Amino acid sequence: MGLFGRHRDPEPAPEMQTITAAGSALTAATMQITQADERIWGMYPFGDEGWQTELWRLYDLIGEFRFASNWIGSACSQVRLYIAEVDENGRVQQETEDPQIAAIGDTIFGGPTQKAEAIRSIGIDLTVTGECYILGFDGGTMPDEWYVVSGSQLRRLRGGYDWRPSNLPRRQIVPGRDIVIRLWTPHPRDNWCADSPGRGALTVLVELERLTRYVFAQIDSRLINAGLLALPNDMDFPDDGTSTSAAESMTNRMVSAAMAPLQGEGTAAGTVPMMIEVPMEALGKLQFLEMASELSKQALELRTEAIRRLALAMDMPPEVLLGSSDTNHWQLWFIQEAGIKVHIEPIMKRICEGLTRSYLRRALLALGEDPDRFTFWYDTAPLTVRPERLQDTINMYNLKLVSGDAVRIAGDAAISDAPSPEELASRNMWELVQRDPSLFMIPGVRDILGIGADILPPELASPPPPPPPPIPTGVSDSTTTPVPERSIAPGAPQNNRAASARNGTPPESLALLSSAHLLVHRALERAGGRLLTRENRGRFQQVPKADLHTRLKVNDEAHADVLLAEAWDTLPEVAKFVGEDVDLGRLQDTLDTYCKQLLLASHPHDPNNLMTSLQRANLISGGL
């Protein structure tokens, strides 16, 4: 990207920034090291303070502290970081659609994977020591390099600074070309100093370490584990003829007995007790003394209490460290939601503010953009696990409150998983064909379904020939059932109204009429489904949904608008198969007006009436 080397304007003086979001003021501290601020950074003592060094040592030793810190860092890494627009009052708006500006947010830290790992490291550093440094090395023609390091790895040199990672050669940092950002959580008493949850839990961590070491000492202690056995001084245990005391002889025999199970593992030697011979008067005088103390019995309880105190001291829900076996899924969701709002979002706001002030503004100036119109921002949706979230989003989608992409995100699906327009049109057409199988006979419908003539049986691949005309006999058959005048059934006599209308209708008008018929049928079905309420559900089971408006009253035109909401979403896709010269806006208005008239008048749908409406709108040709 090479943004570091393009802009050489003097940097603003370091300052403490205060940001306000969601109604609460949060103090975020960020400062960029520049040559213009040499009077400040020339005296700044890089390196960890004593309590920070101790916390890093305990981070490596105490598993519970490491787990809590890593949990916060991992939670931060799941948050999506992007660049958002800012209005004139400084309020964050929607994500920017400018590809150049959006690329700054996508490529920071090297890309999506590296960005997640960098944010994870920042979250851990702010939890343990409350401070970290972001290094950005100008790659020139190569990609820029980003690192998140602690203060102990930075040193000040004449003319610049250097980074000294462990067991690696040092690397020089040149202010003005490279970027060094100090990001920290200010201490309430001294804003220049860092503060962290680990600092408040330091004494608890030391207590937990010493209790663990005490348990280790008990495991290794001979007196604690073996105890002390008192023997009469006149007892004798000969040991292979050697001259030893009674205690030494007894010890040698006990050691040999203790080693026997190891040498004869899996044999009876490991289960036979050790036998000794003692004088009669010595019986009852052998005493065994345990060396365990009261602290030994309480060590487990003390460690459990220390872990509970650590969970309360960290910036995270205590249930994460202590377990949540006693909570149901609703309580667990509330705990997780509160943890995100109270603990994760403040960290993300510090990160966004630091990157905006120290990096984004400079990059925007290099692109010739106004730096006050954009900011880094975050989205915690990947962390939110709300019960029934998908169903709630679907309900809002049906009320036209959210988009289809929002439903996919709620269902943990990618935006690219959305169906193509062709697939969506095919699905909707299949639904209509399942309700009215006769529609399958229309070639345009089969084209939408993706069914070609090569896979159809011969009788469906081409329309059946018309029946031969009857032989004139001069006698009229009065017993023949007359065909209704409005019939549009295949093979109906050509003297009915609909057939006579089709005689002079071009093929493209027939295709448009068929598509309009399908769209109207689907719209009336949606309206019928929305007319069903808890009170009338089940009363009209034998009535098709497309005819429910003839049984249930539609109040007014506003009510009809609600019933027909989103009824014409697939109109552009269906219209592709009837020609490119169709005025989609006029077609939608005509169909919408036609359906509203049916709903308000409680009249059923009639294809002939639809044909009349389309002819009056000059959408199809042909006379009645």
C-alpha cells in the first residue's frame, strides 16, 4: 500500500482524545511518535514498569489469568473492523461505499487474517498491562508491515528508535516514514500512565501462585507425604548382617517394600503387606505421626476463592471463568450480551479511536479526502448469539424493516450465499406450478424453470395438434354441455370470449399475460395469508388463499397496501422472459391497481379482466 511514505505533512501535537458513544463517555488514549514531538518522546522511558513485568510473568504461569486475557483478546478479534462515515456532528453513520477508503480498513495490519490476529494481541495487551505499541513499517513497493509489541521491545536511538524483538536482530524505526502508535488505557489518577484489569488483580494472582507452590511443596515433601514413625530405641531390625541402628534398618526395609510394587508391577508382590518381627513388649508402642497442617486441608478452598476473586477483578463476565452450568440459555445470552456491551465494546472503541487519529487521518490526506468525514468503527454482530435471532430478523424482513442480507447475517450465512435472480425466479415459479400444474404447459414457464424441450416427452415438447373439425350433419347436439364464455382451458371452442381475444394477440403479449397472471395469483395468495388472523384461522380451510379476500373484508386502501407489500419483488425477473420493451413501472402500477380493486371489492381474479387492464395500459395488444 505504501501510504506511510507518501505524506510528509507535520503531524499534530500529541493529545488525549475523549470519545462519546452510546450515551457514555469513554476516555481513550493514543499518541503517535513523530519527529515534531521529539521534546516529549526524547525523555519518555520506553519499557515495562515493574508491575507490568510481573504481570507478564504471571500471564505465563497462571492458567486462569492467561485464559481470561486470551478470552478478551479472542472476543475482540471476532469483531468486524471497518471504516464508517461521520456526519457534521461527529456521529457515526453507515459503512463507507467508497472502494478506495474501504480498502484502507480492509488492508490495515496486512489483511483480514492479520487484522484479526493484531486486534487479538491488542486486546490481550490492554487486559494484561493496559498498554501496547502498534508499529507500521513502510513497505514502499512491497506491502506494509504491521506489528503489535510491548514497550519493553522499543529503544530510543539518536535520530530515531528501534525495535528489538526477542532473539531477533533489531530493526530501526524512522519517524516520518514509519508509524509508531502508543495505545493505552489511561489510569484515572494519572492519564499518562497505563491501567489494566490485571493491575487490580495482581495481589490475587500472587496469592494464587503461592498457594499453587505450597501444594507443589507438599507433593515433594517427605514428611508431608510419608509422615513420621516413632520406634522404641531397643528394637532391632537386622539388615543383611550390617551394623545399623533400628531406625535405619526399619527405613531400609520400608524402602525395599515401597520399591517392590515397581519391580513386580502386575504381580502379587505389589499387594502383599510388609511383615516385621518385634518383641512382645513393643507392641502398641509404634506410633505414626502425620505432618499435615490445617492450611493443607484448606489449600483447595483458598485456591477456589482466589479464582473467584480473579474472575470478579477481570473485565469480563465472571461466569466465563467460573462456568455457567447453573444458568439457562436465556440467562447465558444476557450474560454474553452484557459482557460484549460492558467489556468488549470499550476496548474496540479505544482501538478505533487510536487507529483513526494516528493512521486513518494520514491515509485520507494522502488520498485527498476529508479526514473528518470518516472513522474506524466496529460491528459486534459476529459475537452476538441472541435466541431466536434468525426468526426475529425474518419477522422484521416481512415487515420491510431489514434487508435480505440482514437475514443471511442473522442465519450465519455469507452475503455471497444469496440466490441469483434466475434461481429466485425459478423458485417462485415452482411454487406457482405446484399450486396450478396447468401452468407447466406454457413454454415460457418451462423456460423459467430451466426445463428444455430435449428432456420433455414428445407429447409435451410440442403443443398438441388441434382436433379435427366435426363432420357437419345438419343436426345440432343439444345435449352437449356448453363451454363457459370465460373459459381459457386448452382446447376450448374458439367462439368463447377469451379465445376470440387470443386470435389477434401476438405471442409476446400472450407471454406477458401469462406472467402477469402468475404474479397476480402470487400477490393475492400473499394477501390472503396476511388476512388470516388467530380468530379466523381454520375457518376457511377449503378456500384457496388467492380467494380469501372474497371471504374476509379488506378495510381500506392502506390495508390493501399492507397486504400487497413486497408482492412484486420478482416482477423484474419474470419480465425478462417476455421481452425487453416492457415498461416495468407501468406494469407494476397496473397490476397493483388491479389487485387493490379486487381486494376492496371482494371480487375473485378473472384472467379476462386482467387482460382488459393490461390492454387499457397499452401493455399488450389484441382486441376483445
